[in-house]
Amino acid sequence: MPSPLILGIETSCDETSVALLERDGTVRVNHIASQIERHQPFGGVVPEIASREHLQHLFPLVTRSLADAGAAWSDIDSIAVTSGPGLIGALLVGVAGAQGLAYGLGIPIVAVNHLEGHIFSPYLQTDGASIPLPKRVLSLVISGGHSSIYDVRPGDGRAQVRMINRTRDDAIGETFDKVAKFIGLPYPGGPQIEKFARQGQADVRRFPFPIAQFKDESADFSYSGIKAGAIRLAREHRIHSGGDEKAMADFCATFQDALFAQLFDRLGTVWSRMQSEREAMPTEIAIAGGVAANGVLRDRILEWGRHRGVIVRLPEKRYCTDNAAMIAFAGLQMGIPADPRRVVARSRIR
């Protein structure tokens, strides 16, 4: 008898995604309708455009996913949908669509926190069942809207997720995008800056970026200072697309290093504080979110893990950006099936 499937729906920002997963975490299909070209002229996501694109793509993607998986409606026994955080108009499209399907099929909905979707994404594989989850993992979620570290304990049944820190202002991916826009690089900015950074050398004397520290010794991130400093330096040194390519490359290399320097500073602080606890340390560290696709960061986090004797889980690049496979998988780990009438979209979830 075939395994029952969970239908995943993700519409939190600018990518419509639908996936079908088996109970062991095997991804049968994971389709994404990207909106990058629609938002590029504006240098960022326009909420109204995003909502309209979701309305256009959601149900055709559901139909296509069923066909590509060779599945019937009767094979689906639950629906996992992103209920927040995200753009409220975009979230409402996914939640309302999931509610309608759940009513029609007579199956429950699992409301999924988008960030928890990212947390579990490094354990998904292209082929076969998901990687077994450890008893405790330190998860770093870094994207255009979020920069946080979590203490995750999968356990049996509902996993426990505790936020350790967060950004107090700009997220790391947001900082990439805003600085890239200022120097004339297209959206999304992270991959563009990484491309130039690989051709340059970090020059901290020419482009100084201090690591932000708080008087209360908080381990929170703060990227607004780096963003403001980067814009000031770019203006002073006339760094702009179409200008001096060597200066552009060195600027991008230094700027990217500064972003990652703060990331590893906070990660080191959190790790040291955990070592002072009497509990068993996490056996794995996982990074997730759009910035986790950065090749330089992936190399450095692997080295960080080797020095500390801890396993590092990197998501496959297809699971770094927003996708429904991670939402369905998080639904398996975190979800409590609910009546469709009880599911509410929320732009913020504390």
C-alpha cells in the first residue's frame, strides 16, 4: 500500500511552492514558481505583486504536483501550510487555498511557522528519505528577513525549538540586498556580491567594518551598522556597477567578510555559553535560509565544525530558498493537525 502523502504549501513571500512528501521525508515533488523577474525592476519584493502572483500560480502548481507525483487526491491525508511569519497578503493566499482543499478533501491542516520550515530543511535529500534527526541541534537561520540561532530538540513527537538570539534590525540577507541595490547590482543581491567577492581581496584598511557589540553582552545580531557603513564607503570610494571593477571586487569581498565575521562571532558566543551548561552539547549544527547557499559561507561553516568536532548540516541549494518541501517536512516534526477554521495567517509570530 503506498505511503500517505502530506501536501505542503508555501506562499510567505515571493515564491509560490507546492510539494508532496511521504511520511519518511521522501520528497515526491517540490515545485516552485519564482517571482524574481517580476520584482527585479523594483530592487525588492512588492507585496501587492507577490500576492497576485500567488493567486495566479498556486492551484496550477497543485494540479501539476499531483500529476508529476502520479498521485490522486485520495493519497493526501493532511496539508501543511505556512501560516507566518511573512507578507500578510501572500500568506492569506496560501492559507485560504489550504483551507479550501482541506474542506473539500475532509482532511486536517497543519499550520507551520516558516522559520521552523527552514530549521529542518538541511535534513531533506533530493532522493530518498530524510536524514535522521539528532537529539539536539544548533540551527542558524539566515535569510532576507531573518537572522537567528535556535536550540532544537527533535525528540519523539513534537520537536522543541527555542530561539537563542535574533537580529535587532536588518537581517543578513536584507543587508546583502540593500547594499547591492545601492551599488547598482540586480536583485537578489547576495549572489551578485558573492560573485564579485570571489574576484577580489578583503581590504580592511580601505573598507573598515567593525563588528557590532552590545553593552548588555547580548548575542543578538545587528547588521544596520554594517549596511550604513557600506553605503558610506561605497559613496566615498565611488563603488558602483560599471565603475572600477577591481575596487568593486575588493569592496564586495570586504563587505561579505564583515557580514560573516559577525555571524561567526555570535555563533562562537552561543557555543561557548552552551559549553558552560550542564546539559549535553548539540551533536550537529545546521544552517538554513537563502544565505546558506553562499559558497564561501558553506566552506567556512564546515571548517568551523571540524575544529569543534561537530557535524555540520548544509541544506541542498534547492532547499535554501523558500520551498514547500521544508514546510511539509516541518509539519511532520512540529505540526498538530487542526480544524481548517482554526488556522490563521499572521505576519509576525513570536
